[in-house]
Amino acid sequence: MGVARLNLTLACGDYDRTRAIKTGEVRPDGVELNVVTLAPEEMFYRMARFREFDVSELSLSTYTVLRGRGEPLVAVPVFPSFSFRHSSIFVGAAAGIAAPKDLIGKRVGVPKYHMTAAVWIRGMLEDEYGVAPKDVHWFEGGEGSLVKEVDVTLPPDVRRESVPAGRNLGDMVAAGELDAFVGARRPAAFGERVRRLFPDFRRVERAYYEKTGIFPIMHTLVLKEELARQHPWLPRSLYDAFVESKWLAYQRLQFTAEDPGDAGGLHLPAGAGAAPAQSRGDVLGVDPGDLKADGVETIRCRLSSPLAASVHGETGAAWWWAPALPAVFA
């Protein structure tokens, strides 16, 4: 009789790099996973507020807030989501904002002030353009109010007002009630009255990466701390499985890109194509697999930077320095 496997529930987004775990092609040693696929907002809310899952993908900034408060969660250095955020700053066409410096004194909407996308945006604006969080009048809420997974206390010099749940921040920008919007999703009002601050955002992203070497981490993987204490082998088992799953996805992408005919048809939706999927790595001049690397060294090089210093304490928790990483990741 074999050793019984640990039955756990995993909440995760539907990514190519985690699909082998969802299908069972990759199984963590000693673990039987019940995989629940959810949108980020619902998943983060249910895990952060109610601990509904044993293991879950979670916003990196939310995790640092919770960990800083001593909440019983621990992260595995697996990062399901990375994203540049230069494309996530939207401004009103009539707001008089042509450059980042023009954001000073403006009314900027954000669904959740602590959300990872907004944290990176604030850090980038301060480090690269000299626009500090205190220079902007923040309006938080709207569509983000009902799925706010953690409450934070801001420094006294940061101005923040609440927007009722019934309002939409993008629509408020279009109507001139707000001057700009930052968030993880493009607002529905994007178009004639709402545009991007950086229209040529891919060029700006490339310049940012060449200067800093940073491809911003958005999400990490967390588990209940009691599980890590009861089963010390569990974090490593999960880490190894996610790394293997990601590598399988990368191999499939490479195989399709090199010879779609031999692949028996594209593994990507029609029109998506393998080349566009690879382009971020190609454009930046690095191996696409390296851009989404996992492990403590990945987060050490991406958060032990001036960016980490610039957002220190801003979300209500300290963004850690490299020596603190072992206390944050299992």
C-alpha cells in the first residue's frame, strides 16, 4: 500500500504555465490537488479575507501586507504573473496630462490603493519621473470596493478619498470627474476620451527593462502557514511542480514556434500566434523563459532595487530588502 497523498485545494488563474498542474500532467510529490480556477479579484478576496483555500495564487502586495501583520500565510517563490505596467496608466483626453510630471496635483482613480499593479506604478513614477505618491490626489474604490481583500493605512501626507461601489473609475475619467486612472485592467471607457499616458508603451517598457533589469512581479503562491509547519517538505514539492509545469508550457511554445506544421496545429488561439507570444522576450533581447523565472534569486534581484525603497511602507507593510527574503518565502 502506498503512502497516502495530502489532499489540498489550490486556487489559481488559468495560465498556460500552470495548466499541467490543473490537468494532472504534473503532480506535486505527496500531494493530491483539487484545482479551482478563478479570476484574480475573487481569488485574492476569498483567500486574504477568509482563507478558503489551502494554497492560492495571491497578489504580491497583498501578501506583503498580510505577512507584515503576522498573518499565518507563507509564500513559495513561484510567480504566476509578471507584467510591465506602463500601459496601465490612463488619462483623460481633456485633463492636460501629456507627460508623467503632469500627474502632479491631479485626481487619480485606483480600484485598490494597495494592489500590486498600482504599487509598481507608483514606484516607477517616483523613481523614473519624480512623481511621488503624495504629489497626487488619490480616489480609491468604485469597481474595486466589493473585492478589496485588505485594508491599509497610508502615510499622513498621502491624500486619499473613497469612491462608492456604484461608480466606475474609468467612466469618471471620461466624464472629467477624475483626471487619470491606474489599474490592472483597461477601462471600458478607453477610446476617444480616455487614452494611455504612454501610447508607445512597448518602447517605454523596453527602455525601462534595459535600464533596470526589472520585469515586475504581480502575483506569488501562498499556503496556510500551519500546512508548511506540519509538512516541511510541502513548499518544496509545490515549487518543483510549478517550475516543471511552466517549463512544459515553454517547451510547447518553443515547439510550436519552431515548426507549427510538425506540431499538428497551433497550441495558441487562431490569430494569437507563437511569435507574438514570444515577442516580449525577443524585443527585450532575453530568453522568454528567463523573464518569468521563479525562485528566491528572481525576487531578490527584482525587489532589491530603488523601486523597493521608493514604495517602502506605502501599502501599510514594508517591502522587504534582500536579507529578509528567507522570512517571507518558505
